[in-house]
Amino acid sequence: MTRETGARPADEIVRVGRLLYGRKYVVAAEGNLSVRLDEDRFQITPTGVCKGELEVETLVVMNRNGVVDGDARPSSEWRLHAEIYRRRTDVHAVCHAHPSFATAFACAHRALSTALLPEALLLLGNEVRLAPYATPGTPDVPASLSDLNDHEPALLLANHGVVTFAVDLDGAYALMETVERLAEITLYAERLGGGVELSRREWARIRDVHPE
């Protein structure tokens, strides 16, 4: 499914929701997506709807205080999105999903080192950190992001899943794919006796060759 030039945020949410469901990064009504509309408002997926069956009309516009435009009910994780937008003015899209391999690491309370794969190192930084467990759908979830830094693009949520964020929804979705591939490769490498990580010198060379 290709991106349409000039597509509305709502169309992008519907398209990426279908990608998430098609890749089995979410099942049933899991996961949520949002796009920032302006300084205070964002559009988010509704509660209780399969991400593979989203329609533009079902999406919810709300502000960071939880005030909804209309009668639809937003995702129960809207506070997670609102907190990321509050903390990161550079972020304009958020993707939360439960891809199997990465969520397994989150359930094992293990952060992911990116040093196995050059692509992961470039896109995700030195590590995909683990945020502490928080009851889904409660204010504890945004509180668990208390040490979110200004540069990291993804977090594992303990016993929950993964959240990625970027300047647009395609970027956030690509990061979700990258986190999941890193988790998959990490697990397979461990079955072979353990992955051999790139050295710090190799990290520096990769970043010299591929500057941001």
C-alpha cells in the first residue's frame, strides 16, 4: 500500500492501521495511532476498533487535556500520545503496537541493544530502552515516560508493547518495523550462542558514513 501525496492525517492513520494489522503487529482492537494537528490537538484512533478496519469517520480529534471534538471515544491510551506530544515538540506522529518479538523483550524486562545491526543503530540510537510497567489506559502510562529524552525515537513498554514516534506516521511505522526486526534478530542470535555486537569504533564509522 503506497502513500498518497498530500494525504490527510486521517487517511494516513487508516492506511498505517491496515499495515500494522497486516503485519500482525496488532490483533483484535490492540494498538493505537495518532497524528498531531496543531500545537494542542491531535487525531487518534478510537477505542475498541480493529486497526485493520479503521474508517476516517471513526477517528477522534482531541486536545492534550482529553477534550474530544464530537461524541466518539478515543483510545484508552490517549494520555500516552498526549504526553509524548507535550514532551517532544519535534514529534508529529505516534505509533503504539504489540509486535511479537519486541513485546517478548518488553515482557522479559529487557532493553534492546542496537549494536547488532547498523540500520538499527542509525535509526534507533544506542539502545531501545525499557519504560517501567504501568497499568494500560491509566495516567500511570504517561508517568512511566518521565525520563524520555530528547532524541530517542522508540521505547519498550514493560509487559505491554512498543511505542515509536517521528515527524510523520510513515516514519513512526518504519521505526516499529525496525524495532521488531532488531528484536527478532537478537533472539535468533542468542539461540546461536549470542550476537557479536559492533565495537564503538565501528559505531563511529557507521555514523561518519551515514550522518543524519
